[in-house]
Amino acid sequence: MSLKFMKQESHATVDDMDPLAGIANLFDASIVLIVGMMVALFMTFDVMAMLDDTTDVTITKRSADGEIEIVTKTGNEIKVQRVTDTELSGAGTRLGMAFQLEDGRVVYVPE
């Protein structure tokens, strides 16, 4: 009479004892988290409109040193313009008037 149920059989393999086996799952989870954060940022800053051909988008950025950039997207064309403090001179025609409000905004009024 043998006691088969009392035998201690080991079913563990080398793969079961690998402590780094769970690292791959952590990597996959971090990629999902990063992609989710990127989508949330795109939705927050309305960057998805930049990818749509039917919308026109204008973004104004001011850097820490006071430099202003205007990014304009019309159709598939994107233009970046830098605003500087340099004075220009030349010949031209008057198109309208610009007024600076008390809060610093500038309003253009065509004639």
C-alpha cells in the first residue's frame, strides 16, 4: 500500500521562480498610463482641433522672457509668427485704428 497522496511533487518551473517576470506587466501598465495622460492633455488644450482639416486655429504663446509667438493653422497650412519690439518704416495705406484698453488688450477697428 503506497501513499501517493502524501508524495511531495514540485510543479514549479524555472519561469515561476523568475523575480523579474512581473516587470513586463509593469512596463505595459506604464505605457497605458502615459498614453492616457497624453490623450487627457490633448483634450484639455484642445490640440485635437489642430489635427482636423476643417477647423482654423490660432494660438498665442508668451515665453518667460516676454517673447510672443502666434501659431495660426488654416486648413493644412501652419504658420508661426514671432512678435518683436522692433520699429518698422515704409510706405503704405491706413487700414484702420487700434485702441489699447485699460486692461492691456488691443482692439482693431477697421474704417
